[in-house]
Amino acid sequence: KSCFRRAKEGFVRLLGKDSAKAVQAALQVAIQLPSDDERIAEFRRLWEMAKVSLPEEAVTYAIANQLGNELDEKGKYEEAKVFYLAALEGKRRVLGDERKDTLMSMDNMGTLLKKMEDYEGALDFYQQANRVQEKVLGKTHPDTLKSIMNMAITYDVGLKDFTKAEEMFRLALDGHERSLGKDHHDTKECAYNLAVSLAVTIKDKEKTRELIKLYPHVQQMQPLGWKIDRLLG
């Protein structure tokens, strides 16, 4: 914290308090403040300054994203949405759609809207991120597979479109197995999610049994492995 504070003071002396480097150092200091209220107040102050003085600098939208994160964690979803959108729109303009920070903001919007039970909206942002990730990172990159899993869960839990949910779960499972191997933790977790959907939500015994033959571990995984056993009982 002290090194960021010294850096901030140095940049302010050399470049002025509105310079991108000074604001970046101030953001790092703010992130390390001890209380939620202090961080939120400082992020608000930095945002009000940076959106006027530095509208074409990425740090401005990093501030908006941090403020959105803090409000999101406090359950202030409507206000968090305002800042997540500001962050996404700014990053798209300044950095472009293909940068990791921009894709992270798409994911933030999807996850927030899912919490708000706007499942169509959440799905739209996950799909936007996935299209870019497949193009830039490839179909089996961990970030791409995470977006596919987010889509699967949104179809399954939110939209109750179980056909699409199964399709997305299987796509994610295939990608994990090809990129990480059958015994990797992430692959096993993906198989478990598909098994829960097949057994608990869809209640398809035949498909569940077929999956368990390939991934027998899912019956031992918590918290819903016992429900799979009961269905197949």
C-alpha cells in the first residue's frame, strides 16, 4: 500500500493529479483500504474525476468495474449494473471487444443479471463473450469453456430450457476432456453438473446411467451426489 501511495504522490508531482498514472496509483491505494464504505467512497470520487478528465483511458473503466464489484458484493444490484455497463461500454470503446478486460466485463454483466433473475439478459452477455472467446482464444480455452458452462447453467436453472442446457453441458464437458483430460478436477466438476441436470432436473435415468459409466465419481460428489443415487435406486 505504501509503495502505491508513494507512486501516486510522485506521479501527482510530475504529471498532475488528473494524469492516468496518478489515477492508476490512486486506484491501487483505494483497493487496499480496509473497509467497504471507504473503498466505495474513494472509487466514487475517482470515477467522478476520471470520467471527465480521462474518458479515453482504460483506468477510468477499471474504476467503474471496481465500484461495480463492491456494490455487487453488497447486494446493490441495480447500482452495480450502472457501473458494470459503464465499464463495459468504456472498455469496448478504448480497448476493443477482444481484450481480456472487456471480456471480463461481459462476464460480470452476465453474472449480475443472472443474480437479478434476468436470464435472457444474462444469456445474451455470456453469448457475446463466448463468440469473441472462440474466435480469439479457441474453443477449448478455459475462459471459453467457462462461458459455455455459464450458458448451460442459465438455460438449466433460469430459462428451464433443458434441451439447450444439456447441449451446452455436453459441449463444455467435451472441451474440458479434450483440453485437460478426463481426470482433471475441472472435467470432473463439469461431468457432475451434467449429471445433476440429467438426474435431478431432467430425471432421465438412461442418460444418467450412461454418464456415470464414464464418470463414476459423480455419485460421490457433494452436495447432490446422493440425489443421483436415489434416482437410480
